[in-house]
Amino acid sequence: MKNFIEDLEVDGHLQIVKVDSSGSEEIIFDDHNIIVSGMGVGLAHLFSLSGSVNILEYQIDRFQLGIGKANQQEEVSVNQLALPLSSIQEYGENALLYVVSGNHALSVTNIQQGKWFGYIPQHKVSRVGDSSVRYTITLDRDAANNLEASRGSEVYLNEIGLFMKNPMGDVYGDNTDTSILVAYRQFQDILKTEEFALIFRWTINW
């Protein structure tokens, strides 16, 4: 799938902004991302008419945050975060985030059930050029602050992934989305607290 992605010339860029209580912004990360093989899998289902018949299910509309970058290399073959957040509580029960559960396809035949994703609403997706789309993910001051309590030690955010909604269609016949990782990036350790918000501006270029 690597050559397929390269032929399509898909790439991306991630910027992370820290926003303090006064509203002042500081860019703390600004670099390219990794488009992974799941992008090729999703697009292959679309072009071959072998997956979902609903074009909306090929949208990139969800993400996961993780804490396990030390256990994973950044490469095209990555199909999951090393250690993603695993509950509504970890994303933040009082946060201004819409968190959804669903399946996660590691491959066409290897599907994990009962995973958690942050949802990216349509008003947070915007065209920024003829062939570029920006996804804006905001972790407000109440988001992802409870990690130490749930994990038992001081925990740092350090990885993030974008997911295609449901390109394979209704795998189990229960109307549960089966999402595929399409882009991935590690970043420096961030100990998230209620003292600041984080904004992830992720641009995908086609």
C-alpha cells in the first residue's frame, strides 16, 4: 500500500498549539505527519467498490490520543496507536469533546471491538486550498486531565492518529463503525492539566 499512497501523493502536516488561561497561544509542535497504509486500504475499498456503499463513511472524522510512543516506530506500516486512551473518563467526562465507541480494523481480517475515539464534527473540517483539508481538534482545559488517576502514575500525551470512519461497511451486521488509522504522529511528551488547552491543526494534502 506504500506505493499506492505515494502514487496518490497524499501527505500531511500537524501543528500543536498550547492555549493558556488568558487565551495566549504558543506553537509547541509543527512538523509533517505519517500517512499510513490504512489510507491505502480505505481508498482501495472506495475505488474498487468493495467496501461501504455510503460515500460519507470514507470521511476522516475521528481521532485517538495516546501515551505510548516509546513502544512504537513512526512508519507507514503502523495500524494503531501504541497505547491509546481507552475510556470516556480518560478523554474527560466534562470536556467539550464528543467521544464515540466503535471497532478498529488493524487489517481486513483483524478487527478489535469496543475502542474509543474522539469525534471531529464537520464544522471543524475545512478546505484550506484546492487540494488540502484541515482537521481542527481541540482539547479544552477539562480534556485528558484524569490520566494519572486512571493509569496509576504521571502520564504524558505523546501520540495521535486520524481515522477513516467506516470504509469496510457493516462488518458485524450491527451498524457499528469499523474505523481505520490513516495518519499518525508522535510528539514531545505533554502533561495535560486544567491550566491549558491544546489545539491540533492537522492538514492533509491530496
